[in-house]
Amino acid sequence: MAEHAVSAKKASEKKGDNYRHKLALSRIGCYIVLAIICFLCLFFFYMLLINSSRNTFQIQQGFSFLPGASFGINLINLLNDANIPVVSGVLNSLIVSSLTACLAVYFSALTAYAIFAYDFKLRNFAFTLILLIMVMPTQISAVGFVNQMEKMGLKDSLIPLFLPAVASPVVAFFMKQYMDSNLPIEIVEAARIDGCSEFRTFNTIVLPMMKPAVAVQAIFAFVGAWNNFFIPALLLDSANKKTLPILIMQLRSADFLKFDMGKVYMLITIAIIPVVIIYFFLSKYIVGGVTTGSVKG
Amino acid sequence: MKTPAKASSGTARKKQKHINYSKWGYVFLLPFFITFIIFQLIPLISTIYYSFFKYFRSGLKIIGPIFVGFDNYKSLFHSPDLFNYMGNTMLLWIVGFIPQILISLLLAAWFTNTRLRLRGLRFFKTVIYMPNLIMASAFAMLFFALFSDNGPVNGSLIAMGLIHQPVRFLSTVSGTRGLIIFMNFLMWFGNTTILLMAAILGIDPCLYEAAEIDGASSNQMFWRITIPLIKPIMAYVLITSLIGGLQMFDVPQILTNGTGSPDNTSTTMIMYLNNHMYSKNYGMAGAISTILFIICAILCLLVYKTMTDTDGTKNRTKKRRRTAHG
């Protein structure tokens, strides 16, 4: 294989300057297109940040690449707005998202482990079911879900926003895939011989070995819950229970023209930027997490 | 290396079969299935159940549930709304999906091209994937603020002297639809690119080396090797994107304040469902949900098929899964 590669390289070198010239040109073309695409991806978020630091008048003048001086004022104005409970909104969003991430990751790993490590009659059935419901949208059962939560006295509560995360088929599927390529069954067997109970084996041996998958899936679950809009909008009524997307909806349906635009951008910033910050710190793991197949023990 | 180790683990497990661990499989599956039944299965069944009932609130009075058979479906199919909104949803999806798959393919091909050897790949991947994690409702609110009649986009265009009157983006059909499509494109093309990249990187490099020795050009290699071998992943991307498209809600809902303006031309299926939910007409909402459920069930089956298919690149993961269980 290596010989082929070397000979291929030699052959390509023989093609000479013309080839290299062409390659350099197409490389420049690629970079230009990539630069445009990156600009499109980043421009709106940069404008968001800039506008959250400007006042209404400045914002209406048009775009600027330099920040204004009203960041603090916009933030204070937003925090003092009695109609938009931002602080409780952020806290509610944080509670729901963190609990969703923990529940989804732990119980999905447990579910995946059940299918991975044990031979039982319904095992194939369980895995097939997970694959089948994996991409089924939750909106479809919203009618029954909202009704049922009302009957259970859980309407206008945060519980139905995070408790269903115990059954997250997508997370369970990825955990199962990760176990197949990264978790040697011999370790489980060794633990058994040493007299470790099945539940303890999972908690103290399997779960720590799943760390990379757990981290990536926890981030996805957190972000998914943080951004969730449809179900919370149907369930939450009281002001102190509302999560951030509901506050955004509320802002949108308010009489927009009377609004202090600085405040609007500030709320959007608060909703978006935490995720962006988490992402830029952990992007290595998020993008790389997909290809962690080589850590096999 | 991999296969013998796995196989021996399989036989080792078979030897121990006299110790019965299988009950632990059920115990560990219990939380998942209890939660699934309470929060997903029963609601789904009752949603379908409600679709056969007249069940709505008029004023403060709750009417029903009265069994009406297929009346909800009949009224759904007799009014043009269902077809209009389904049409809107499909239009918004497909016009966004075509450029998305083309650009994603192009980028994935560039990023994996060993001759081009582009630098800064991690940076590019990080940037293009970012919009996918953004809160769709906040993103739509941002676009609404930027593109509103006296927003900064119009401000800039007037200041540059390109226009004299503000462009009323959100009052025109093409403006609103265009913005929704553009937002969906921005949010999803990075995800598709990374999926396709993983698929291309999964192709055996020997194939490219052999083709190179035979004198194949980059273009030939792309069309004759890459494209045929990533077809299963492309099918997966297509179907999951279609399911995502059917769920389109956050962006048009916030952008148009739930009205689907102008004149309901950007009302999607889930917005239609949401409107019935909001007016507490559970019978009609149930009927819409059931129709969507049938469509999604078919699509879910297709996804299942692409993931367990016996030909193509997925083949290898499937085989690995099989040997892992002996």
C-alpha cells in the first residue's frame, strides 16, 4: 500500500509545474468560497453582538462593525423590564437543560448497556424499536401529551420538559454504537468474576469508559432542551415558569415598534450566546466525537 | 485484529450461559420503556383516539368528546387548508434542501480531497456547524429584527443609496419564504457536510489509490467512486431532512408571529397543528397529528431500512455489530 502511495506521488510530481499551478489556483478558489460561507455563518451573530451594545436609534441607522456603548444600559433595561422575567427565564432554561442532559445521558447509557451486554428474548425487539422511533417527531403526540400532563397535574410545570428525556432513543442509539466499538465485553466479564454486581459494574466501570460519548451526547441533549420551543409553549403559562424561547415568543407578539430595540437584541444575545460559548470551547469534542472510533482498548 | 477478539468474546459469553444474567437486561431497560410508554406511547395513542372525536372548547365550555368517526378527517380533506399548508411545508423544505445538499457535497469533497490539502479544516468545520446549535426561535427573532421595515438591513441599504424606500421583506411572499429557507439552509448545511464527510472518509482509500494509478482525474474519482459509495448516507440525509422539514415550526412561527403571513403562505403543518392546539380543538389537532404520524411512520421505516441495509457503506457497521454479539 505504501509503495503504491509513493509511486502515485512520484507520478503526480512528474506532471510538473502546470499541475501544481492548477492546484494552487483551485485551492485559492476553495478558500474564497469557504470565506464567503464562513462570513454568512458568522455575520448575523456578530451583528447581534454589536447591536446588543447599541441604542435603538443607532440600530436603525444600519449595520456597523464597531460596537456601541450601550451594552450595560441595554442589559439593565432588560433586567428591569417587569414583563420579561429574564432572570427566571435563564434559570428555568438552565434547570430544564441540565436535568435533560443528565437524565438523557445516564438512562440512555443504561438502555444501551442492557442491549449491549445481555442476551435476552426481547433484546432485538428493543433495539429495533429504538431504531424505529429514533427519528419520530415529538410534535406528533403533542395533543395527547398536553392532555395527559393536564390530567396528571403537570401542566405549567417544568417536570414534563425534562422527565421524558429518560427515553431518548437517539442518544441510546449513539451510546450503543459507541459501546460496540469501544467497550470490550471482557472488562464486564472480569468485573463479574471479581464479584462486582451488575449495577455497580455499569456505574463504576462502564460509565467512566463511556466518558467521550457521554460528554458529546450531554452537550447535544443540553442544547436541544435549551432551544426547545414547541412543547414548552403549549405547557407553560405562569410568568415565573417560562423558559427563554417562550420569552422570545412573547417579545415577538408584543407591539414591536414601541420596543427598545437594544433590549430585543440583548434578549436574543442571552438566548444564543451561552450556547455559542460552550460550543467554541468544546467544538473539538463535538466535531471530533463523531469520529472517536480509534480509542479501542 | 478486531474480528477474532470480538468472536472470542462471543464464545466466552456462550460458555457462561448457565449463569443467567438476562434478567438484568430487562431491569436496565425498564426506565427507558416506562418513560417511553407514559410520555410518548400513551400520548400518541390518545392523540389518534381524539382524532375520531368532536372535542373542543368554545368559550369556557368544553364540548365533547363525542364520537364522530371520520368527520374530522373529512372536514380536513374538504377544506383547502391542509393541502395548502402541506404544500407550503414541502416547498420551504425542498427549496432549502437542494442547495443544502449540493453545497454540503461540494464542501465535503473539498475537505476530504487529499490533493487539495486545505488548511484550517477544523476552523471551517467548527464555523459551519455552529448555526445548527443556535436556538431557532431566537435566530428567527434576530432575522425579524434585522429585516423588519425599519431594521438595520433597510437602514444600511438606504444609507448606501441602493434603495430609497425600505424593502418590506416580511410583507411579500417571496421575502418571507426566502428568509425562512435561508435560515433553514444556514442551520443545516454544516450538519449535512459533516455527515457526508464522515461517509467519504469511511471509503477505503485503496480505491482512490488504485484509481489514481489508473490515471483517473479528481472529477472521475468523485463521480465514479465517492458518489456511488455514499449513496446510503445520502438517502439517510434526505429522509431525516424530510422528517425535519415536516417539523418546521420555530422559524416561521416566530418570524411571522404565528400568522404565516402574508396570507398564510408560510404556514407549515406544525403551525397548523399549533393553531388548533391553541384554540383547544383537540379533535382536529388529533386528526392533523394522525396524518403527520402516518407520513412520519413511513419515513421512519425508510430510515430504519437505510440503517440496516445490507449493501453500501453502512454494511460494515452492521457487520461489526453482528460480530460483537457473536
